[in-house]
Amino acid sequence: MKKIFHPANERGQSDHGWLKANFSFSFANYYDPEKVHFGALRVLNDDVITGGTGFGTHPHDNMEIVTIPISGALEHRDSMGNIGVIHSGEVQAMSAGSGVTHSEYNHSKTDSANTLQIWVFPKERNIKPRYDQKDFTGELQPNKLVTLVSPDATTGGLWINQDATFSMGDFEQGHEFKYDIKVPGNGVYIFVIEGGAQVDGATLNKRDGLGVYDTSSLTIKTEANSRLLFIEVPMY
């Protein structure tokens, strides 16, 4: 088993006034040669967006983009004609494919929104762009790991154009469980949204990240009531 630890306080930072961002991997003006990607996982941005502001229309191509609101809500518009709002408990997945433009704005005029935006390199390039979102609120029961995104449409998660699986769960303090790698050779990046946990001897606190690979499973024990995100990706 091999591990790569990314402490929360060593993330890249950007403050634009309306946007305060923390970068687990190199992004925009932040560059760290040791933090360019973890396998197919390219971006994990922890954004706080002021009420009444957001990202204007901008392009993407050949990237799988997953947005997970932690608090608040985002309004999405894209060149495929999709218009929608995603709230905390919901997840959005977009295949940029051959090219798409979109905008994301805080749905509230007054309250800040905290979101995770995650980019994964695609399995196939230049596919037809697509968009989907789903509400997982009813499935996020205590001590249950829920599949949010996967390459298998039968899992109940949103489809992604990569052999990658995103899972999230709310766990009570002292809960212990095992995570089994779903595709042999994949690694998994664990991100602590809230709380803290021990992952095979490594201590993780709020917004810490840990990449684990060269293993078929790992054991997690929470040290507080915690929300954990698991991003399993091919290692290349």
C-alpha cells in the first residue's frame, strides 16, 4: 500500500473577493509539481462563492466534471440547453466531451455557497457532451457509503466517462468499515468534508486528502461524526 497525504493547510489558495478557493491539486495560478494529479483525478477545488456572484460562461472540453455542493446551491446553465439548480445533498456530473460552455452562479443573492468541483480525465475523448444531476439526500443514511458517480449505470449513481467511482457517507464517531477497490489497479483519494478519520494508520482531519494505491482494500475508522468522500480512479 502506498499513500500520498495532502494536509488541508497546505492546499493552494486563491481569494478573488467574491470567490475564496482552496486547491488540492495545481490549478490556475497555483502550481506544485508534486500535486498535479492523482491518477485520473486532476482537480479538487473547495470553493466558497459569495451570494449573487459566480462563474460566467466559460468553455470546457474532454474532462469529466463533478460538482458537489456542501452548503447552499448553484444555478447551472450550459450550451446544451440545461438550466437547473443543485443544492446540498445533490450531485451534478457533466461530460465536457467535444466541447461545452456553461456558467455557475450562487443561487442565493445573500448567502455564500460552498461547493466541491472535481475534474477527472475521461476514458474516451471527444464524446458527445452530456449533463445529469441527482438528489441523494434520502440515501445518505448514517454509516452508509453511497455511490454518487460510477461507470456502471446500474449502481444508482450518475454515469461518468471513466472507470472511476465517487462515494460519500455520513459516519458516526468510532464507526469502522472497509473500502474495497472496485477496479483492480485503481487508487482511491479520500477527502474529509467534515470530521476526522484514521485510514490504515494515517490521521485525517477536516479537508485533508489522502491518496491510497497499490492495495485492494483499506480500513477506515472515524474519530468524530464525519462526512467522507471517496474518489476511486485509474492510476496513470
